[in-house]
Amino acid sequence: MSNKPSIPKGTRDFSPTQMARRNYIFDTIKAVYKKYGFEQIETPAMENLSTLIGTGGDESDNLIFKILNSGDYLNKADENALATKNSNGLTRSIAEKALHYDLTVPFARYVVQNQNDITFPFRRFQIQPVWRADRPQKGRYREFYQCDADIIGSDSLLNEVDLIKIIDAVFSELFQDKLNYTISINNRKILQGIVESVGETDKFEQIVVAIDKLDKIGIDKVITELIELGIKEKACEDLMVLCSIKSVNSKLDSNFETMLEGLKHLSSEIGDTANGQKGIEELNFVFEKLKTLGIKTANLEFDPTLARGLGYYTGTIIEVKVDNFPSICGGGRYDDLTGKFGLKDVSGVGISFGADRIYDVLLDNELYPKFEGDSTQVLFTNQDPKDEECFLPMLFALREAEINAEIYPEAAKWKKQMTFVDRKNIEFVVSSNQDRELFVKKATENEKHKFSTTDELIEIIKNK
Amino acid sequence: MSNKPSIPKGTRDFSPTQMARRNYIFDTIKAVYKKYGFEQIETPAMENLSTLIGTGGDESDNLIFKILNSGDYLNKADENALATKNSNGLTRSIAEKALHYDLTVPFARYVVQNQNDITFPFRRFQIQPVWRADRPQKGRYREFYQCDADIIGSDSLLNEVDLIKIIDAVFSELFQDKLNYTISINNRKILQGIVESVGETDKFEQIVVAIDKLDKIGIDKVITELIELGIKEKACEDLMVLCSIKSVNSKLDSNFETMLEGLKHLSSEIGDTANGQKGIEELNFVFEKLKTLGIKTANLEFDPTLARGLGYYTGTIIEVKVDNFPSICGGGRYDDLTGKFGLKDVSGVGISFGADRIYDVLLDNELYPKFEGDSTQVLFTNQDPKDEECFLPMLFALREAEINAEIYPEAAKWKKQMTFVDRKNIEFVVSSNQDRELFVKKATENEKHKFSTTDELIEIIKNK
């Protein structure tokens, strides 16, 4: 085989530069998670297929990458499916394992499996790749990282407060107050209240799917969809009025009032619905606490249309957007995530940062710091066997002094070594002349410093 | 579904405690790699099946986990294989992708694919899970981490010196000079010289497989195997004599002489074989350099029987063992790794640390440090709505001061909160009394310190 090799569509290699940037994102998120008392876990890439299917609907099931059983897998294959060439029917008999497509389902499985060893409320974070057999397109990959934090086993709304503060802390650090981003917040119960108040409780799911599209397709098309669903015109109008009560809080803390006002307004509009007032009460608590504690750089927004699909959320719903990008972080509260695995009535709330999109946001806006100390800082050049002899002990002394260093491994032309320095972004170059005098210089400058002992060299480098 | 959930055989979940230990191992290795000028890359978990198969022989091909194509995969299935229920024959037509089973093959693919963007010699490290459809057993997993460092595009033996120094640096830090471990070193060319010197070059591979087992099955059984291969008795005896020239270097640098002596001895025994003397010359260079530079805690051993299977090694072979454990690190030089992908004559040399075995070695020997600051340091207890009000601003101030802290999210019984403190290994407990006086104490001590401002609290915690 001598074709140019390639990788599967929707997957990526990460070069050293890309890794440095990615690690910077992961490390920032990780540090904030830890400050908030979250502990890291990891689950295997492979789960039993039975653990994963049926948790997110048929559409999700099709997105799961299945792993072919080892050995003579056809031996146990479903005869019927095989005879009729029914791919869907055959899968479960030839693939018992699959790659997880998110970190939430494996976490729920972990909690149930290890419930006796876990101290609740359990604050866990998890940073791992996930796999989805999605159609690859710009910004959408088949293998990508999620950075999840969840608190499980506590109803307290203080957890919601923590998660919103975490989002503010992470993006304050990553965006350095140079980007405008908004944390939209809603509560599933408010959505229920809105639908109930217009007398269409039976069509809750369809209505939510429709109004979730307001941002994308606009009010007229949403109304058309609602009317097609059989919603009366008056109810449509009422719905649109309720949905318009969006209250943005700018970075100025004093404006928290507009969000609290928005809640109050909606509260009077939807009246005494069973769930609606409960949802408003919950968000009111969260907003009041945030008002007291303050927010660093985020814009907050109360958006009664925010639904984030029809997933497992039962309470708070959170989504973060930055100009021109799809969601970069999202989450919410779910009341029965572990039910599928036999553990009922355990409430959880969590968020997930989309590292790949954040990567692009930082790149587009030139917000990456200089990663000093991440790659080689000092190159000992090699033009002569005497260089090797003289520089080797120095090289190891520098490494002992926590300086990243290497020697060019063979005597080579100066130009070649300087190309190496340039492309590897090395900061300092050490060399000798014919009289065995030793010099060090910054790669980007011409001025050489003469030195004779290793200690002198370390001194020069550390003082830059 | 309410069966207790489980994970696939041979895979594992990692709890917070296990993650802290694993991260400690990864971070230690990573820090050393960086000091030596290595840069991190990552490749996808999924590669094209055609990239992976045929690189390690049929046995390796069977160890590869294949990923079932998405959608109606039977539509493009090999009709013949389907009709005859030939699993092996069918696989390639229904599974185009697979999980990588090591990091070396993906790295070779990466180098060829990105050759125009890479500056050679390229020092890369890679820390990722790999997957093998092996029979799971104690210490052998189907999903496990490898920590690889390779230098590609340089023949220089200084690279070998660096790699051995890296092994010494990593284990000096992890083992803290409390464990006896040995870096065994050989050179494939020496193995060739030995076999050539007894006149059995044709049977090189079989002989190497046999003498590789000397440690496991003993000299008598190896001789039996050799004789079964048709090796003459005299040649067997000569082989055994040559194989016995093992020269261990204890931690005392002065003993480097025994290894150099061993090489000299073997050199005179195998005479003027084509490859043998070249191999001896190479190892002699490496040992001389190491002698000058010194070794911290490793025992070094020249072992002319070391083969590490019949893989792709063509020069130096390295393996690290610690009492009672299988190999915890290994590697060597390979001259044509990228040939399969169309890039000829690129020499590489690398090592791989087996994180999972190192994990067990450290655990068995109680060598993990205390991971302070990794989990929650301070818990604000919650017994009263006034606690929430009073402690919330303090909680966030502590986090701003880089102290990991949390508040118990709901008012709960004291005992329940103390169990939480105990199981989460929290260091400090903050509480109030009925007069709203505030106290902080170490969780393991009884003495309480009264405080009134957040600054005082931070002061007490930072001074422990």
C-alpha cells in the first residue's frame, strides 16, 4: 500500500500547536471545576450497546457507532435479519458494544453501578471524547470532546447558581472580557405554564418544538407551524406575546432588575398554572442569588422560549451563545436520569462545554495566550563532535533546572538547524565558535551573550 | 430496563481517587517529555481499517476492534461472505473504521500525512487510550492508556541516550528511589550477530523467539526448542554461552564498566559478523554517553537475549522491569515504520510507558503522594437559612482566592454533613452557632477557630 494515508471523515489529528490550545481550554475549565468542588471521573469509550440505546430516541440510536463483536460474529447473528438483509435488525446480534455518544448517559450508568461508593450530593466532572455518526460538516465532527460537570442527588437551586457562576468564571478567563456572550436561562416548568395558560397542554411537545425555532425561522413561520398543529389563532397570538418577554441583563449588575421584572411580568400573564408559577419561583431564586453574588463578564438573559430540544430536562435550562456561533455551552436539570438503570428519583443538574466550538471562537478572535514553556526553550546547536561533548552535560543540567532543552542530534548545516529553531519556535540558541568560546542568543535577536559555565547559561535564560 | 448496569469486560470506570493517581502518573511523564523537547499530538480513536491492518501480522489484526458502518451497511456487504457466513471475509465490507490498537501506527500515518508541515527530527509524545480485543485477565485490559514518545527522522544514537535518561527521570520521580527497577537494553543487530556466529542465520526468527523465553521457561526447555528447530547441539551450547553474557549495572555509576566489559566480551565471542559488531558499536556509544552523564536511580542491564517479540525493531531494544511485574515500559529503534504509507527510509526510535501497570506498582508499594488541593478543601456547613445567606459570599471569595470550596447545598443534619466531609476527604469545616458566631476547624481536629471576616478565614486556611 502506498496511497497517501487519510483519516475517517469527521475525525481530526491535533498538531502540537493545536494541542497546546486545546490543553489551555481543558485546563482552564478543569481548574474552575475543581474550585467548585467537582471531582473528575472517566468512563470507558466503549459501553454495552444496551446501556446506550433507547436513552435519546431513535434518532440518537442511529448516531451511535457500534463495535463489531470479535471472532466469528456471524455464528450468533440473527438468522432472520441476515436472510432478509435487515441491517437494523441484525446489529444487536453482531455488535454488543458501542462508543458513547455523550457523557451524560455513561455518568448515569456509573452513578447507579457505584451508588454504594458515592457520597451524595456528588459533584463530578468528566472531560472525554464522544462519538456520533452524524453527517460531518463545518464545525461538526464525528469525534469531539465534551467537558461536563453535573451535581447529582440534590434538589437545591444553589447548584444552578454554582453552574451559572462556573460558566461566567470560565468565559471570563477565556474571553478576557473581550467578547460579548450571553447565558440564556429558562425553566421547563415555565414552558409548561405558558402552554397550559393558552389551553393547549395536550400539544406541549409540538408547541415547544415550534417556539424553540423562533430565533431561526422567525415569528411568522412559527405561527404557520402552530396553526398547522391545530392551535387556534387567539392561542397563537397569546403564545407569541408570552414568548416575547425576553429580558436581557447586560454586564452591569444593576440591570438584574430587568430579568426579575421579566419573570414578574410573565408570572402575572400566565396566571395560576400548576407548573408555571413553580418554574418562575425557581428562576426567581436563582436570579436573586446571582444578583447578590454578582456576575463578572456574562450577559444574562431570561428567555421563556429556550427549550434545548425535548431531552431529559425537567427544570432549569441553560444555553450560552457568543456572536455568530452556535451554542458553546449548555445544560439543565433532569429529574430522572438514572431511572433507566433502576435508580428512581435522583435529581441532577449539569452543564457541558463544547471544547471544539470554544476552540474556534478563541482562534477567530485571537484570544490564545503565548504558550511559553510548552515547547523547547533552548536548542544546543551541533556543528562539531566537540559541541556534542561540551554541550551534553549542559543540556542535562538545564533539564534538571526545569528548562525544556534539546541538542540537534547530529552535526548539521547551520541553516538547517536555524530552520529547525524557527519552525519549532525555540527561544534560545546555544552555539560555539572555532576557539571553543560559547554563546547564547535569543532566536529572534542578533545580540550574542558569551558564557563559560552552565550556571551562567541558566542565569541568562532564566532572566531572559 | 432495571437490571443492574455493567460495562464491557476488560474496560474500567475511574473514580475520583483513581483519576487523581492516574493524572499524577500522566503529569509526571508529560513534564519529563516536555523537558526533553517533545511536543504533544493526538490522533483520532478511529482510523480507517486499511491503515491498521497488516501492520502487526494476522494476530494483531484479530485484536483490532472494528466499527460497524452506519446506516444500511448490509447493502454493500460482500455477498459471498454473507452467503457462506464467513465472518472474516465479511468484515472489511461492513466495517471501514476501527479503533487504534497502539499509538505507533497512527503516529506513522500522521507523519506521512503531515510530512510537509513537520520539522524533522520530530520529537512527539502522545498519551491516549488504545483498544485491543484481547482476552481480559488480571492486569490486561481491552481499553488502556499508552504514553509514547518517539523521535522520527534522525539516526543519531543521542536519541537513544535521551530516551534512557527519560526513563530514569520518570521512575526516579515516581519510585522516589524506593524500588529496584532495571532498564534492559539490547540491539537487534547483536541478536543477528549471535545467530550468525553459530551459523544459523536462516533460522533467525525462530531462534530469537526461543531465546526470548529464557527468563520464563529456563535454559533446558529453550535448548529442547532449539533442537526441535533442527539446531545442532554445538550451536545450541554456543548460543547459550553467548546469551549468558548479561551484564547488570547497579545504581552505582562506577559499575558501568561491567556493561562495557560485557559488550567487549560478546564482541570477541561473535567475531566478525556483519551486523553483530555494528550493534555492539552502537550500544557501546550509548553506554559510554550514559556513563559520562550518569544515571539517577535505574539499574541498567545489557541483555543480549532481549528481543521484545519480532515487531518492527531494527536497532536498539529497551525494556523496563520492576520486581514481580511484567514490563512497565519498552521501546526501540525501527528503521522503516512509515514505509507502509509510502514514505521510505525514515528512522525512528521511541518508548512507551504502560500507565496501567505503573498505576498498580505505585499502589502496591504505597508510593502515591497526598493529593492536596485536588478535591474540595473547605466545606461551608448548612444548618439554617441564615447560613446560606452568610456563607454564600464567603464561598465565592474563597474560590476567587484559589481555594476549592463548596457549601452543603441544603440545610441538613450535622451528622450527614460530617459524613460528607469525611468521605470526600475535606480538610476544613466552616460553621456557625446560634449566636451567629463563625468558626472554622480542621476536619480531623476538634479545636475550632473563631473568625468574623472572609479575609480572616482565608488567612487561617492558607496558614493551615
